[in-house]
Amino acid sequence: MTELTSSVLAKYQQLQAVLRDMQDVIIGMSGGVDSVLLSKVAGLVLGDRALAVTADSPSLPRRELREAESLARLAGIRHKIIRTNEVADPRYAANPNNRCYFCKTELFTRLDDIAAELGFHWIAYGENQDDTGDHRPGAKAAGEHNVRAPLKEAGLTKADIRALAQHLGLPVWDKPAFACLGSRFPYGTNITPEKLAQVEAAEDVLWDAGFRQFRVRHHGEVARIEVDPDERLHLLEAAEEITNGFKQRAGFTYVSMDLIGYRRGSMNEVKPAFIPLSSL
């Protein structure tokens, strides 16, 4: 185990206190470092009164689902996989810039039902202190469903979470950030299960080629690849292999490389379509 600084240790103790005070919790666990850490600590503090739930839908890659199952076992928390169908919601499928609101609303509605069935009082998710002020429509859905954010309540930043995850032996402590496959489309571009499967197949090509931080942005017949700046040379060297894989396995006609490389929220660089929540 790595040693924790006094600051991170204090926040860890606060997180334990928050969870202990909750007495029970259902956690939306995506498989990222935030929700996995929260699940691990909840399992330690609450035992059988903690349940991690992973939402399976066309927007979740199969490799992420398999990893979530493995991580839940490693975290020692009860785990349940549920099927969600946000892609069938025309408001989500229209892909406005508040798309995540509709996805999280479906998830939290389903978790509300599970909580009622089990007699649990709380639902939580992996929002942390660094998420404050970011473009997060899902946070609005969380507020509407009284979903708690224990990591944020304890003051844990992303760096704190990674340090604590490493301390607790979680292999995702250095996992790159991941967003659902719906984030790969320009706002206003209709999202379908077929298009999501196409992106997943293309990203599997990059995964199989050894890339770690990447996105495949879907622009119709064109796939635009974003990789970490440190991996751009690797992408150029493997250009023929990657292009053939994208065409044969994912059905793209053209394959392009984004010269800037991976950056979070690159689809926010154009003016997005927007569905006011007041109109729902």
C-alpha cells in the first residue's frame, strides 16, 4: 500500500463517516476510478448494506461492462447489473448538449425502484470536488432524485481519489477518464444503437493496438481519432493497421487523426443543440 498524506487521510476518514451516517447506499458504479473507490469504501463501511449497480446499455462498451464486474468483486461489494434503455428515449437520441440529463434520469429512476424494493434510504454516485462548475447535466438529474455525492461531501479531488484508490490496491487508480459512447457524436447528431456499436468496434481496434487514452469521434462516414499527444507518433506508425481495422471491423469509409489529440469535451468546441429542461 502507498502512504497517504495527512490531507488525503483526513478526507478518507470523512468519507467513511459520511457513509457510516448514511447507514445504507446504492451506488451507480460505472467502472471508473471515482465510482469504484466509492464502492470499495462503502463495502468496507457498510457491508451488505451497500450495493453497487452498473447500468448496461448500448452506450457502454462490452469491455467496460466486463471490467465493472471484475472490479466489483475486487472491491468486495454486492453488485447488480441492470439494463437501461436511454437510447430509446427520443430526447437522448436527439443528442442535445444536456443529453446526460436524460441518461442519468433513467438510471436514477431505476435505482429509486431498487432502493424502494430493498428498503435502502440513499443512492449515491461518483461526483467529486473537481466536478464543481463543470458542464454536468447529470448533476441536475442527481439533485432531482436526491442522489448523494459522498466523495464530494468529503472534499475529495480527483488526485485524492487516485491516491486513495492506489492505497487501497484498486487497479483503476490510474485509469484514464472515460465517458459513455454517446459522447462521441457531435451535438444534434442522432444517436442509434448501430452507431454506438460502430464506435465501440473502432475503439476496440485502438484498444487492441495498445492505446490507453483515446476517443473515436463519429462524423458520419468519417472517424476522427483523438489520442493522447504522447501516443500520436504511435498512431502514425500504425496508421495502415488502424485504418484497415476501422474499415473492416467498424465500417467507416474514411479515418482521420485529430492533430491536437485527445482532450476532454472536444465536442463542446462547437455550438451545441439544446433542449431546455423547462420544456420537458
